[in-house]
Amino acid sequence: MRSKLFVPGTQPQRFATALASGADAVSFDLEDAVPADAKAEARAQVAAFVHSVAAHATPAWLIVRCNAPGTTEFERDVAAIAGSAARWLNLPKIHSAEQLRAAVEQIERAEAGAGAAQPMQLLVNIETPKALRCAAEIALAHPRIAALQLGLGDLFEPAAIRRDDLASVHAAMFALRLAAAEAGVAAIDGAWPGLDDADGFMAEARLARALGFAGKSCIHPKQIAWAHAVFAPGADELAFARRVIDAAAVAQAEGRGAFVVDGRMIDTPYLHRARALLAAAASTTPTSE
């Protein structure tokens, strides 16, 4: 998931366009992008779309960002999209494992009521100081959790932390990435607010990629190409990964657990990384052409 494009739930005229944008995932937003007096209308529009034939046929990964657990809007959101083509539910404002598990109980009830054949996995936002401190506990709270997403706007702005200070961004990303790694789930970077600021977007994206994030959120279609440019593995990386795989086969036949490729010692963690890199490249080939 190199790119995840947000589309406001209040703009149904953009839904089909978003699916055709080339983004690896499309996230229909019922939370921040929707004012309080438009929640019901946005929910109905998103629900109609994610239950549609077009939504079920798309190769894009469909996500719905619902309203915060514990609110009436959350219950209504989950009931409306249960059993749809949405593969992930994006949970905002999560700050504890207990809150997460309570939300899962509500989701399970909604899916049972809808007769859902496939349970939704969870993309959990980490966007408060407490959430970042408890990120590993949250990530380990339930097997439905597929990824953590960093929300730097919500995390930094109330604390007056400057986002153009990449040292601060690195600290937050590093903490979230290790929490995700402990739980064995993916880490997704949040959105960059500058619609026309390619340099800012890509600087933050490069930092995220260096820390092992899977991709970055986008708030405009033009940012999709920027995300793909950063998160697509380079030809040199893929060639090295193939040499690692080839050398591993020889080493295994000779009964060796460690071996050398291009002057570098390679053992199990590096082999796993090479396999993951090649698998990711293969899975994203259709959307990068």
C-alpha cells in the first residue's frame, strides 16, 4: 500500500474518480472531512458506494475512516458499512487497548447483524501522546489489527511541535514503527498537508520509507505519483534481493545458514527482507505501469 488516497464522504462525485486514480488504496472519510451536520448524508453516500457492484469489482483496497469509537456516529458508521467491499476500517482517536477491544465488540455485532462474509481488518490511527506511548499495546490488542497509521497533525499541533523539524518527525515515526514491528503489523504514514509541496511530501515520505513504513496517505491525486516514486523499490534493490534469494538456495543446499552476497554477510533476517521486497514489488506491478 504505497499510496492511500482520502476522499471526503460528502463528495460522492469523486468516488469513482478516486478508484480510477491509480492509488493502491482509497479511504472514504466520514470523520475529519465531514462537518457534524453532514454526517448522516455522508454515511449514506459512502455506504451506498461501498456496497455497490463497482466497489466489489475494483482492484483498489477500500477503506472507510469512521468516526471515533465511543460516539453515536461510530455505531451508525459501522452498521452502515458492515458486509460491504470495505476491507479495512480506519479507527481514529484510539488511545488504549481497552478502547480498541470495546470497539471490536461493536464491530463484531454489526457484522453479525449484516451477515458479513468477510470481517473487516483494522487500520488504527495513532495520533495522541498517550496513543503513541501505548502503541505496542494497542497494536497487540486484537488479531484484526492490520496496520497502525501515524497522525502527525493531531499529534504535533496541540503540543506546538514543528512538523518541518524532521528530527521530531523521525522520533514519532520510529516509535510507531517499532510498535508495529512488535505486533507484526504494517505502518502507514499520515497525510502531508501541503497540496502543492512535493518537496515536503517526499522528504517526509523518504523518512518513512527508511523506517520501514509501507506507504503514505494522500489528500490529492497528484500526491499518488509522489508516494509511488518514494515507496516503489528501486531496480538496484530488487536486483540485490534476487541475488540474496539465489545465494540462499545455494547456501541451503550446502548446509550453511549464513552466506555472503556482494561482500555483505546475509542470514535469516536479511533473507526475509529480500523475500518481502520481491513480494511487494510483484503485488504492486499492475498499479505502477
